[in-house]
Amino acid sequence: MTGSVKDTRTTGPRAAAARIAPALRGTLRESAARTAITGAPDKDLLADIRASGLLAAAVPVAYGGAGGDSSEVNRLVEQLAAVNPSIAIIAFQHFAVTARITEWGSEEQRATILPRLADGTWLAASAWSEPAAGAAKQNLASTAERLDDGRWVLNGAKSFTTGASLADIYLVLVQTARPETGTSGVYGASGQTFFLVEGANPGLVPDLGLDLTGMRGSATGFVTLRDCLVGEDDRLGPEGRAPQIISGVRESGATLGAVALGVAQSAFDLALDHAARRGLLARPTVRHRLVDLETRIESARAIVERAGARTSPTPGLTTLHSKLHASEAAEEICLEVARLLGSAGYATGHALNRMLADARAVALMGPTNDLCRELVATTWPS
């Protein structure tokens, strides 16, 4: 099925209700500090997230969700990132897979999977990247071969999969046919197909061997596909049409810039609190530095909100710009806050160091910032 399904979402009261409860906010903050040290995902916190109803934000009302549009999703992701960026990126990937199933799934897939994504029974993750494929995913080694009985067998390895070992269903990108010469775009290549693979499938083996500097509680790791059997009804969208699905992702307006925005806001709040406690707000130079930082945050927020609202004549480009601007602003704001804090922020365990690492991580998430630039540049006249 193509992306022509009827839009069953709403921006009404149920969508607007996607807010983080104060008690959960405190738990999120405590978990962020703890996982930054251990590097291990907080499964107890994930259980709370599943039970909170937040994962329903992007699921259409018709399938038991809150029916939030991309603006609502961006706001929710920003709220999460302000207290726990690792959970924010897990949630963002869940929402992204939800949107792909809503747009491209068969009616059976939508009826079966979306209610489980809404009530927290299932957590979704994406498994697209792999070691030698590059940021543009044009040289996939992971393959799917159709068997005589109509099933498919998947083999290969995926890297930088957020939510590895936690997810109940993975959106996996594989090569189902040899790429045609000269048909590859900037992102993806011909002959690539998406499959929805349940985490319980014995042929899908997660590995949390990655030890990342940032997003340490995000369970970002490897996924190995070993004679992983799936059915024809597990294929998402037409065979060989994954690049078309990928190109439509940014058109949705949901943006990783929202994660960066939450991190930037958290860093600014930390700086403001520090200045107030030290009596530094009496100094005009400090006040003016803080105002400049807040202005940069408002600038990033404006483009993230514009991406979510999809009011631009070219919403896909706005989404790319929003990720570029917000992620770079977040990293620079964290660095400026570090200068403002001086020695107070130099301790290894200081929260600002975690924020800076998390802000840097957003720039490396797909599409990476360099790939975002290339995707934007290809729209210019030659």
C-alpha cells in the first residue's frame, strides 16, 4: 500500500493531552544522571513510559492513539529531551516507525500493530544503518531472499540501532535486489525494501556492545540478522521502494531538532540557575550573555515548530534545516554555558558534560548533519 491512506489523526484535546506528569519527569531526570554513568538502559523507566500513554502520541485515534500531528510529537520529544535525551531519542524512533506504518502499512498491519504501539505493549525501533553502508545507506550488505514458500530470509548486521534489545518490533532496511546502475539517490538505493521484524524473532539478535559517549541510556547497539524468517505480510510498502519511503520521512515534519532543542533548553536552565545562585545576574555582561543564549534557543524553537506545522512550501527542506540549526545551536549553547560556569562545570559528573555529549550525538544521528547538507544542496539548480 502506498502513502495514500486517509489521515485519521487529529490535533484535538486527546493530542494536546500528551504531557509529561511531574512524577514521571522527576524519574526521567534521575534516570538520565544514573544511566550517564552506567551506560545501561533503564528498563524500569521504560516500563513507566510504556504505561504512561506517551507512546500513543503519534498513533491515529482510529487505532487507539492520541492522534498527535508532527507539531505535537515535536513538542513531546522536546519535553522528554529536556530531562532525558536518551528516552527522547527512543521515543522519537518509536514515533517515526509508527508514522511509517500509518502511511505505508497494509490495513492488517495497521490494525494489528498500531494498537500495540499505542498502549505501550510494543516499543518500535529502526534498524537501517550498518557498518559499511555510509550515512546515505547506499551500500547495504544486509539482504533478504524470497523463499519458494513466499517467506523471506534476512541476513546481515545493523549498527547504531537505538532501542536494541528493548524494542518489540524493528523496521529493518535490507537489499532485496541488486541496485540498478545510476538509479541511486542521495539517500538509499534501488532494490531496497523494509520489513517489520518482531523482537521475539529468533533470527534477530541484539547486541549492546557499543559504548557511546552520549545518549548512554538509549540502548543504541547492533542488531544481527541470522537466517531471520519473516512473512510476505511483514514487508512494509512495495518491494524495492524503500528509498521512496525514506524520502517521505522528512516530509512529515517530525524532526530530531526537537531532541537538540530540549537539550539546549536544559543547558540554558542550568546556566540561569547557576547565575542566580551565585548572584551573577546583577552583572549586565552575564545577563546579556544569557539573553543571547535564550535568543538562540527561541530561534531553534521557531524552525522546529515551523517544521512540525508543515507551513513551508518545502516542508522536507525545513525539516532538514531544523535538524541542522537546532543540533548545532545546542552544541554551541552547551559550550557557552561551560564557559559561563567555569570550574564549576569542569567536574566529570557535572550534568553539563552529559548535555554536551548528548547534543553532539544528535548531529551524528541519521540523517547525519553532513548528509542533511547534501540533501539540501541537491535541491539547488545545477
